[in-house]
Amino acid sequence: MVRLINQVRREHGAATLAVDQALMDAAQDCSAQMFTSHHNRVECETVAASGYPHGFGSNLTVFTVTDPEKIPEKAVANWSKSPGHLETMTDPDCDTVGVGITVSNGRAFCYMFVGKPGTYTPYA
């Protein structure tokens, strides 16, 4: 999924993102909660608890799994088709990324957090 995110970023003139383990942990923790909409406070608290010290952008998508191997492709395609999600994914001020995927009862819950130095996490 990170490779696909970075491909979209390059296509939009943004630098590639390095993987940040704290953001990976936070994204996986949030995906495991199987949210179908954003829970900003929980997301912020989870990122802060993971040890990431800055603000971040967040994308979430939930969909029915038809082919488990295509989950990353479907998630990035969903984010690319949404102007707000695309903006978060290609934000030039971000320098790191973390992703999380949880599959349950035939549905994929996918999170992407992009780290944004120089900003802060509300609720932390």
C-alpha cells in the first residue's frame, strides 16, 4: 500500500514518504477498531500513544473484499477518487506514512496516516 501511495504522490508532484513505525502501529490499531467513519479524538490519541510527536493527516476507507491481494490497490483507488482524501495523501508538507489493514467478515478497514512535522495532534 505504501508503494501505491508513493506512486500517487509522485504523479501529483509530491515527494515520496518514508515509513514511520509509530504511524504504522497507530494506523493498524485504528483499523483493528473497524471504524466506518472517522473518530478524530481516538485517532489523535492513538497516534500520540504510539509515540509519533507531530500532527498528521488521516484517510479511512471501508469496502467489501472480493480479492484480498487487491486490498491495497482498492484502498488507494478509493482515496484517489475522493478530492479530500487525495489532498491528504498528496500533501507536500507530509514526510512519513503509516498504514493499517484489518479484514473482518468480508470487509476491509484501511487507514493511512501521513506525518506532518511542524504541526501538533489535537487531543494529545
